[in-house]
Amino acid sequence: MKKIFKLVLALGLCLSLVACASSEKPKDDSTASDAKESAITAVGVVIDTGGLGDHGYNDAVHKGAVTATTNLKLDLKVIESKEVADYSNNIRSICNEGVQVVVVAGSGFVDSLVEVSQEFPDVKFLIIDASVEDQPNVSSVLFKEQEASFLLGAFAGLMTKANNVGYIAGIESPLQERARVGFEAGYYSVKKSNDVKSVYTGTYKDVGKGKEIALSLFNGGADMVASFAGACNLGLFEAVNEQKEGTWALGAALGQFDKNPTRILASQVKTVDVLVANMLEKVYNGQFEAGAVSNGIAEGGVDFMFNPDTALVDGAVSAEVKAQIEELRGKVVSGEIKIPTTKEELAEFTK
């Protein structure tokens, strides 16, 4: 009797297993194949001619890539470009090293990326601060630099006692022009005059050139000087140490307050590192999207930031000025203030 019971039990168990197996949906081979093709094991970054060690833009791009690849346990391959003419071959070279994602930053890469992205259709490309259109494997991210620089310009206007402010830009480009125009518009919005002297360095690498221009601006009477010019910013941070108390530098990139903790009062901030890290994580998770997006204050891409030393800021900036900056930020985010981005728009804005 026991043998019969065991036989029936075994037979029932087999039938149950067969039933469970037959109820499973067969695997979709195409889905499995797609998942395999989208797996990310290595990321490549091609740095522009400004190189690493600029304490600003390129270092921020690299920092974001390091953060993502460390967290996701991916390989990271980096190539620094010596000449603009090297961009295409550097992108090809890093693609041939077996990466599935390539990050480049700056408008100088556009032509090279249009060309090379078509040669490597299975590689995903992320370009920061420039737009490549109609390429299914390219995602472009732009920033609304003018929003952050507008607030910084307004701050300079509210703070200057000399009615004389300087702005140091890098190499002329639409990005640099957006930031410069935004700064001048912000100043004008609170002063109803344009006392800003803007100077292009023509480089992102020459600390000495940045210092030379900064000293010229300070010697010309400026008591607030902002810089948005890569490693040239470091020259400003050196030059301000030679000025009287109450003369300030204004930073950029990720704030740069550590470069001169007591003389950089505020900065226009551009969170390139966070954005690069987030984008790489999205690609890793299969959320790559071709096309272009633009990030301003509302999207967390740019902002105005005070020095984290609250005692320093409180000693120099009144509660009224802080409140005015917050009010302007709200108007920028809501779209109430239409910030100019070109010389022509600035001319209309200041009429």
C-alpha cells in the first residue's frame, strides 16, 4: 500500500513539474540578443585640447566619468587631444579599444562626431555643450549658461562699489557668448547701465594670460571680476590676492572656492560632473535617448552659488542682496525674465 502511495505521489509531482514548465513563456531570443548588445563594460572619454588639470571644465567631465565607471564597475579609457585635428582619430581610436560609450565635450567635436558616429553605429556617443542632430546613436546635452551668469552679473551689480566690473571669457563660441551676454544682462538688470568690461583670453590653458587680464581689469578700477575661461580662472584667483580688501573674484565650473577660499565670494556653477555621471548611468540602464536636451537652473544643470564659508559671505553680503538674488532666481526659473544669449538680444535688452 505504501509503495502504491509513493508511486502516486511521484507521478503527481512529475505532472506538476511538467505543467509548470509548460506554463512558462518561451524566452524571446531577440530580447536576449538586444540585452547582450546593450551591455556596457567600458566607457571612453576624449578630452579636448585644453587637457586635464584645468581645474574646471575638462576636469569636471573626467570627474563625472570616473564617478560613474567606479560606481558601475566599468573600465574607463581616456585620451587627451593635442590638436583639434586629432579629434576624429582619437574618437576612432577609443572606439576601437572596445568601449560601448564615448563622451566628448565642446563644440569643437561636432564635425568629428558626425563623421565617426556613423562609422560605429553600435557605439553610443554623448556630447556635452554641443548639439549633433539626426544621429540615432548620439545624445547631445546643452546648458543654459546664461541663467547662472545672469544671476552672477546681477550679484556683481548689487555688490560693486566702484560701478566697475570685469568679465574674463575663454575662446569665442556660442557657449561663451551665452555666458558673457547673460552676465552683462544680469548686471544691467540691477544697475540700468553697463559698466562691465569683458575680455576674451583666446585660450583655456594659460594661467598667466588669465592673471594678466585680471590685473589689467583690477588696475582699471574693477572691484569685482568674474572668469569663465578654464585654467585662466586660476590667474584671476592669483591676481585678486594682490588687491585691496573688498575686491573680489567670482568663479565658475563647480564653484572653485577651494582655489582661493577667502577671495572668491560667489560663482556661476555648471554641474558637468553630475550630468556626465547621470547620463552614463542612464545608458548603462538601457535608457539612452538620441537628440538634444538643455539644462538650466530648473533642471539642476547650472546655478548661482555663494562661497560655502557662511561667515565670509555674511560679513560681505547683506540680507537684502541675498533676497534680491533669490527673487531673480525665481523669475529666471519661471521664465518671467527672458535672458538674452546674443549681442543683438543684449542690445534689445539694454534699450
